Amino acid sequence: MKLKSSQFLVADDGGIIMGKGRMTILESIDRTRSINQTAKELKMSYKSVWSKIKSTELNFGKPVVLADKIKGTELTDDGRALLEKYRELKDRCIEADDVIFDEIFPDRE
């Protein structure tokens, strides 16, 4: 038996700012510098990727990507900070979850 948990950052009204899927999208954009490539890589439509980015920006209150036809797409400073903080939060939550899980279920197989 093992524990599987998820972490979501949500706005006060419940709109998703960041979760594992959006983290994957931002990581791909950071690597590929392309929303189109990200959509292909993640087997999503361009519209779906763009919609998730726009929803994140709306709920976060700041732009997270900057799309430029010449330079390509890149994370804004706020977008990069959000991604890095979410990664840290996720890692620390998983570590804490493991400690708590081991305390509650010490004799699991």
C-alpha cells in the first residue's frame, strides 16, 4: 500500500492556478519555447494548452508566459517563480505526506 496525493494551488473562487498538469505545460514551454510544440508533446490541442495558460493567468492575476512570434514563447519572471515555488511545495508536501503515512500505517506491506 502506498499514498498518492495531489497538490493544487487555487484562487479564492476555486479557479485552478497550478497543478501537476499545468506544471507539465509550463515545463514544456520553458524547454521548447513553443505552445504549439508543447501541445504536440503533451498530445493536447493548441487551444487547450492556451486555454489552461490563460486560466492560470486569470486566477493568478499575473502573466505566466510571453508569446512572441520572433523570439518564441517563454515564461515570465512571475511564471518561472510560480513554477519553481510549486515544485518546491509539491516536493515538501510529498515528503511530509510520507512521514505522516509511515506514522499512521507503520505495518503496511
